[in-house]
Amino acid sequence: MARNLNVLEVLLLIFFLIILALDILLMLLVFNDKGTSSLPDCPEIPESDRIDCVPGQEVTETVCRWTYKCCWKPASHSDVPRCFFSRNWGYKVNTRKNDTSFTAHLTRLPSPSLFGYDITNALFTADYETSNRFHFKITDMDSKRYEVSLENIDLLNKTVKTSNFNYHLEVIHDPFSIKIIRTSNKKILLDTSIGPLQFSHQYLQLSFRLASNTVYGLGEHVHQRYRHNMTWKTWPIFTRDAAPTDGMINLYGAHTFFLCLEDTSGSSFGVFLLNSNAMEVTLQPAPAITYRTIGGILDFYVFLGNTPEQVVQEYLELIGRPFLPPYWSLGFQLSRRNYGGIDGLKRVVKRNHEAEIPYDVQYSDIDYMEGGKDFTFDNKAYPNLNNFSGELQKQGMKYVIMMHPGILTNDSYEPYKNGNSSRVWILGDDDFAVGQGYPGSVVFPDFSNPVCIQWWKEQLIGFNQNLSFDGVWIVSCYSR
């Protein structure tokens, strides 16, 4: 016959049950933190195919597995990620629609947040623009984000029939990925299933498996060769005023386009990301490429061609072709900062002529300005500057001045006053974005605004009446 438990035994039993319940609760929290999947799906992924879960960071196996729910495996080389994405990250397709374009509502899969402020509901849209140009973008369904506008408005060729496309799209639902396939030989040109889509407020990422490892493009950097090295190289893309030098630093321009030669037949394709934020691009031996950027949207164009030249032609058809430079701009040109005033500038010109140097163009950097303000010149340091430029032009030379589009915020400064009334400046969160430039506090012209273009033309035409010049070097929007 069972005996009755005393008070101490009952308390001990209750304590044991409480501890057991707490253990179970903690295990549930660990495996299902904020709805995340319990364990990463880590099949045998070749080293060449690993997409870094924590780029630029060093983490332990414990942090990788339990904090980020990513896969962990030692690597044969320090460049190869040890902590890499599992197969159950990213988004899944909730609903899809086919009409003149393809759209899909994407929902974020349960997974930890890398940088916070993740976009839960995304929208994938795809447009079959021409027989050789495919356009897709991924945006936030719930909030408007900045998108770069293209000057070429009439992009769609409405006469192209679906049967005439040289590519077709395949969409995988869970997790979401796409394949772009060449129609003629069924070759997969791009496949995003190699890595998950990442989309948060200030971190966007998409990876592509490529048809071959023969990749060209991207910049601006000092590339030691035209064809890219695909052994885990990461190139930053963010414009900065830096002189060309060795290493993988970012330089003056931003070119987010690459071209891939598919095989020896010459068939090629290109990819262009229309995004103006700071970004980096990682190349790896899969072969694969990963774009990472800190804002905007993922707005991609894919171009197909039978030759690399055709791909470049398709790319230029989208972004616009370069203008034909004036003949005189091919001649010898001289520029530097601070000639020490008008007398120093005249001595330089005289010395070159006496040395019989074929000399076509003389520049003035920002030291010709009054207080660093655009559309002004310093009458003390550069008196009669207009007479000087006129003398150059009589000798068959050209005169080019420097401009930096950071406009001083001063109501008595006419260019600012005119621009303010027309609201031509770049907007910040609440008002015009203000930075620090050469003249002090400055605002920046929004050259995507047609009204701003007209304002800029008017300022140049008006200033040219006071100082005759033949060209303008528009430098970066310096802000410090």
C-alpha cells in the first residue's frame, strides 16, 4: 500500500517539475527563437559553393550554429567561409501572378536577423522587355524605398512576342530562387538558388551561380587583368576621390555591370544592378557572384548576346551611349590646384609656349572661386580673369573651369536663392539634405529632377557671360 508523501517530498517533487518545465521552455526558445527554424538545413555543400553567412566577421562555431542558424564546417583555405548559409534561409513565394509581366509576393522564412529591420513582405516583379533584355527587381511590399531612375524612358519593345525571347524564367517557390535559361541550348545562365535572398532596411544581398568562370567588368578599381580571378575576391563599389593604386580599393567611378562569356562559341550575357548605394561584389569559384548593398532595392537587368559585343550594345541601349568628345579635348591639357593667383597662371601658360609644348587646354581648379562658391571668381586673386580666358581663346586654346555641385546655403547667394525657390535640391528625411563642402554648409542639386537640370543650365549660361569658358569639369559632390 502506497504511503503518503510528507511535505518536504511534495515540495521537492514540485521543484523538480518546475525545473523540468523550465528546461523544456529554454529548449523551445533556443530552437525556435522568434519563430526561427529549429536547425539549419546543411546538406553537403562544396567549398566553392558556400555563401558567407557573416561576411567580414570572424565568429565561433557556437555563434554560427546557435545565433545565426547557419552551417559550420572547417575550410581548406582562409578565404573560404567556415560559417555559411543553410538551405532554409531566405524567402518563399506566397502568391504569384502572370500577365504582361510576372509578379510574386515573397514572405521571409523564419530565420535570425543579421542586421535587424528585416523586410517581411517583398515583391518580385519581372519584365520581358526585349528578346535579349530581361528586367527583374525586388522591392518592399509595405514601404516605398529609393529607386534609381533611368533617363531612357521608352525601354519596352511592345512588338516582341513571347515566342521570340532568347531566354525564359524559371521560379522556385520554397525557398524562393530564379533561373534564367538560354532558350536555344537550355543552358542555365543565372541561378540564385546558390544563396538566399537577404532584404533588410540597410542590407540587401543576392547571389548568382554563373554559366562559366569567364567574367569581366565591375569597377572602378585597378584590375591587374581584364578577366576576373574567381578565387574568393571581394571588390568594393563606392565612389571616392582616390588616385589609382595597387590593391582592391574602390576608386572614382561606380560600374555595377559584369559580362560572362559562356563558352568558346562567343555566346555571352551581362548583368547590371541599378543601385546607387555603397556595395561590394564577391566572386567565388563555383563560379558565382554575390551583390551586397546597404540600401535602395535590388533592380537587375540581364542582357543576352551571341557575342560579347552584342551584350555591351544591349547594355548601352539601356544606360545610354557615350557622347562624341570635342576634337580639342583629345589634345594636351594642364591642370592643378592653386596656381597662386592670376600671375602664377599666366607664368605657366607663358613657360609652356616658350618651350613650344603643344598645349591645347588650360584649367582652373576651385582656387579661382570666391570662397569656394560655384558661379563666382575671386577678383582679388584672379583680377581680370575673363580677359585672361579671352587671350587663351584668341591663341586657339580652350579654358576649362572646375565646378563642385555643393551650393552654399546663404540667402544672399543668388544660385542658392534661385535653386531654393525652384526646390531643386536633394531631399533628406524632413527637408533638403545639408552637408559640409568647400564654402561651408551646402545643399546638393538633384540632377534627376528636370527642373534642376534647367536651373543648372541657367546658372552656367549666366556665369559664362561673366567668365568665358569652353568646358566645365564637374567634380564629385564633395561633402566632409
